[in-house]
Amino acid sequence: MYLPPHFEETDPSQIYELIDEFPLAVLVAQTEQGIVANHIPLMLQEKQELLGHLALNNDLHQLVSSGQEVLTIFRGEDAYISPNWYPTKPIHHKHVPTWNYQVVHIYGKIYYQNDEKSKLAAVGKLTKKMEERTNGETAWRMADAPSDYLNDLLENIVAFRIEITKILGKSKVSQNREAIDFDNVANVLAEQGSTHMSTRMNRIRENREKE
């Protein structure tokens, strides 16, 4: 990933928050058949590993051996940035369109788990987290499904964990612009509903004001 120093995300809380808010990751691996990519929701555990599962019919677990290094990509909000949003544009017109975005790349070694306990954990932990976030007190529980139906589903998945070896975060959120331009972009994005990105920009603004 191209990562200029001024766009590198060095705040661990921001990295973990992005993973939590946008759990659908792209899992990328090199195989004898070439590069493969799968879109899989993953859950961070104790900031040391990622937990997930895939369909038994997904040949990823056959193409990628246990212990092999993989890359997972988490992508947060992104937004097209118009030069018209810069108050300094009428002064010198030295602006062009760009794109703001936030991503996290996590490198690690994948290990498959086929025992029932691991499968239940892989499905149950993510389901509990997302259901409570989505439905609160009326959250769906795995116990709501017939046990024989659930067992059939578990037989057709493969659980896995990814031991994390490296994390890279990138927040390209106009922080290289003049303060007046940065502030206005943050305001426009907030008005457009890009809350995650505008919140990150507001934190950058607060830190600048403390300096």
C-alpha cells in the first residue's frame, strides 16, 4: 500500500474502531492458481488475531494451506472531494479533485479449525456482536434456530483464525490541506452523512488546536 507519512494512521484506537465498524474484509492470498480474494466478515480478538469462517464449498481452505500468510483489507468510508469545497480555490485555483478514504491492512498467518467448538465460537461471537448492535434487546440468538438445522449449517463451514503479524492503517482525510480547506471539507462531509470520516477529521482538528 502506498503510504505517505502524512496519511499513515498511527492512532491504534482509530484502527481498531474501523475494524469494528466495518467488519466485512477482503481476504487476499497467493495460491498456485494465482491471487485469490474473498469477502468475509472478521472479528478482532484481543488485538492479536482475527476470527472468521467460510463455506465448506469455498476452496480457499484447499488453495491456501494452514499457516500461510494472508492479507486482510478493511475499508471504511470513502468520499469524492471536489475542489469547490476548498475556500482557497478562488484565490489561486491550484486544486484538483481527489478521493478521501480510510483503510486498514492486516497481515497474518491463517489457521483452519474444524472442531465444533471453534465453529460455534466463530459464528456465535460475530453474530452476538452484530445482533446486539442491530437489534439491541430483541437480538436474534443462535438458540432461536432449531438445533438440527444449526448443526447442519455448522457441518458446512470451516472456521479459521488469523494470527496478526503486521498492521498498516491509512487515513487520507485532507490533513495535508490548509486549515481553512480542511475544516470546510470536514463540514461538508458531515452534512453529507460521512460521519465516521468527519469524526476522524474533527479529532485531527482538535489535536491541531492543542499544538
